[in-house]
Amino acid sequence: MKADEQMKETVLKGKNISFKYGNSIILENCNFAVEQGDFTVLIGANGSGKSTLLKICLGLLNPYNGEIELFGKPIKEFKDWDKIGYVSQRIDAFNKGFPATVEEVVKSPLYAKSKFFNRDKKLIDGLTDKALDIVGMQDYNKRLIGRLSVGQQQRVFIAKALVNNPTMVFMDEPTAGIDNKSEKEFYNLLNELSNDKGITIIMVTHDYTDVKDMVNKVFCLTDGQIAEQCADIPD
Ligand SMILES: Nc1ncnc2c1ncn2[C@@H]1O[C@H](COP(=O)(O)OP(=O)(O)OP(=O)(O)O)[C@@H](O)[C@H]1O
Ligand SMILES: [Mg+2]
């Protein structure tokens, strides 16, 4: 290991994480660590608990045993949520009449952030435009989100996750519904964010082959256990 790698801050740590829905155990004693700048993928079969694990890391679900640390702090004490972006797994397309425009969706995390942002419309609009530009959706900013195609909606949610300039992003199958060409462009973008800006990425994907040259860490969930680098990674 290189000297500079040894210095890297651990930005996410799971210690003995165990989780169940009702009586059904999903995760058992999972230990893992992600360092600053890691491009990490989490793979595993349908139902293995990938989305559940991401939600635990984000404090949206509580494990019955174990602890998550974010940027060195127990999650209960962690306050810098604007450092973190999240694209959840797409469940369903938006209702056609959902009353928000693309730009309203993308800028919503900025309004939640601070009084400073609330007063500075120019800054908010600038950050929103930049995030929409990254995903190629700037021409759609005034459109109702519900009237977009599923893949376009997904791009908007990726823009929303990036609008705060987060230092760590969690993405749960972010390219589901996105066509092949755009998917490749999106992975290149993630690679750039990781290499140039040192953003830490934790991504659930079923397309490991497409990203294997970019990622430096692979976690695999099987039977409630997490393993780093699994033996049966598809080639
Ligand atoms: N809210 C819930 N209540 C009860 N069981 C749930 C709930 N959410 C998920 N499960 C179950 O927990 C297990 C893990 O689900 P999870 O969504 O984390 O899997 P996943 O690895 O993300 O799957 P996929 O690849 O299909 O997205 C599954 O068996 C699922 O049916
Ligand atoms: Mg899932």
C-alpha cells in the first residue's frame, strides 16, 4: 500500500451491523470500511440486502446491533448531512401530475441546507444549472418531473444528489432505466468525480462488468454476510 493511501480518512464504517425486518434476519455481523475517495460497489443477488444496507448507512433504518460511523462519528452524532448525496433505488415512475418541475426537484436539498442559500437565489440557480448540465438535462428544467421518461427522471435524481457538491454519494442502481450509451457516459462521469474531485462513491449495481476498471473496492452481500472482493465476481 502506498503511503498516501495509509493516510486516507475512513469516511464510512460499519461495525457488527445486524438487521432484521420483523423476524427475518437480513444482515448479520457485517463489518466494512470505506476510505475517502474510494469508488466502491456493492453487489449481490436480488433480495440480499443491498438497499437495506445503504439505508442503514444513511440512518434511514436502524440495525438491532452494531453501529455506523460517518466521517469518524457515530451516526447519531453526525450532523453534516449536506456532505452526503443519495440516489435511492427507483421504485416507480412519478405520477404524471406530480406538481414539481425538474429544477424544483434538483434544488430542493439546497433550500434545506442553510439560511445562506435561502437568500442567494443566484447561487442556488447556478448550482442547479451545473448539476442539470452534468446529467444533460438543462433543457428540461421547467418541465414537470412526472411528464419525463423514467430514464430522464433518474437523471434528475442523480442531479439532485450532486447539487450540494457532496463529498460522498450513495447510489442504489442509479442507471436503472437509463439507456446503454447514457449509462456509459454516467459511469465515466462518476469516474471523473472520483478521480478529479476525490468524491467517495458507494454504488449498488448489477452491472459490475461495466465499472470494474473504475472501482477500487467491491463488497458482496451473500446470506447476510458482507465480503470484500468476492470469489464469484462475474468477468
Ligand atoms: N420494508 C420491508 N419489510 C419487510 N421486508 C423487507 C422490506 N424491505 C425489504 N425487505 C426484504 O428484505 C430483503 C432485502 O431487501 P433489499 O431491498 O435490501 O434487497 P436488495 O439486495 O436491494 O435487492 P434488489 O437487488 O432486488 O434491489 C428482501 O428479502 C426483501 O424482501
Ligand atoms: Mg435494492
